[in-house]
Amino acid sequence: MNRHPDREAALAQYRRRAPLYDFELLAFEPVRQRAIEALALAPGDCVLDVGCGTGLSLPALAAAVGPGGRVIGIEQSPEMVALARRRVATARLPCVELLEAPAESARWHGRADAALFVFTHDVLLREDAVSNVVGHLRRGARVVAAGLQWAPVWALPVNLFVFGAALYSVTTLAALDRPWQRLLPHLDDFEVGTMLAGGVYLASGRVR
């Protein structure tokens, strides 16, 4: 396991996982729902779904911003983007735009009102990715992140689960004690809560 995120390893990992990804994430849907609710989106908002994967969050985000809003999904894996495009077409979500690009180099027009990071550990460890996303948000924009983290040391069964899940889904175990740490300098009103016995975090704040 690397000390830093490995893009090529991540692309290979998600190439393998893409066909079963939705099934693998099924147990974590309550986490996704809580994260989307924490964004407190309003009709007409523009929201970024960073590392959108197969687009599991896109229908709920599109419903929250309405036909006058805008949802931008950012994903570097071609296999995942292909499945996200299929989801968008099937659900008929004209307000959704998909960008096949790494989060650190993705470009889009205008500044967004909110950003969502759901199970995007590698992305959140890249300062260039975090800076690029935050740099395209308006002042006061809501940012919400959720993902795996180490539970307290006494919660051995939870940490064994986190360890196994992380080996399968990230390219580095670095910073699992504070996965959200690179967001912190960019945000005010920062809060971190936990779910699933402490093995999952839910962090939120507003852009300074």
C-alpha cells in the first residue's frame, strides 16, 4: 500500500470494480443520503459531485437542485463515467453534466454553490485536487465529505472492517485518522460526525 494516492493504481482498481460498484456500495447508502441532506441544496443551485463514480448520488442531487439547477459530476475513471452516463440518460437528468477528468485538473464554467465528496479518500489527500475544487466554489459554499476512517483504538472489529474495506477501495491508508484534514484550512464552521460505530466520518463546512 502506497503512502500517497496512486492515480494509475486507482484507475486499475476502478476498472475492475465498475461492474459491481453499485452493489458494493449498497450498504453505505445511508451515508450517502446523510451527506446529500447535509448539503442543504436549494432549487437552482449548482453542486459538484467530486469522484462521482457510477453516478449513485446524481439523481438525488438533480432532484434537490431542480430543473433550474446544475449538477457537475467529476470522475477520472472511464469505466465509471460510462456507467454514470447510462444512469443519467436512463433517469433523464438534463441538469447533469459529467466531466471525465481527475479532480485536480477538471475545469467547468462558473462557481458552484456546493461540493460533495463521498468515499473519495484518495482525492481528499491531494492538495491540488482539494484546492482546484474549492477554487471553483463561491464564498460560503457548502462542502460535505464522507468516507472511511479509523474508529477509536478499542473498536477492533470496526477497524478490522475499515482496514479490509480500505485495502479494497483506496490506494493509500495514509491519513485514515483524519481523512478530511486537507479540507479544514479552506472551510469555516467545520464539523465532523461519525457513523457506523465510528468507522465512517461525515464532515461539513463552508468555504471561507
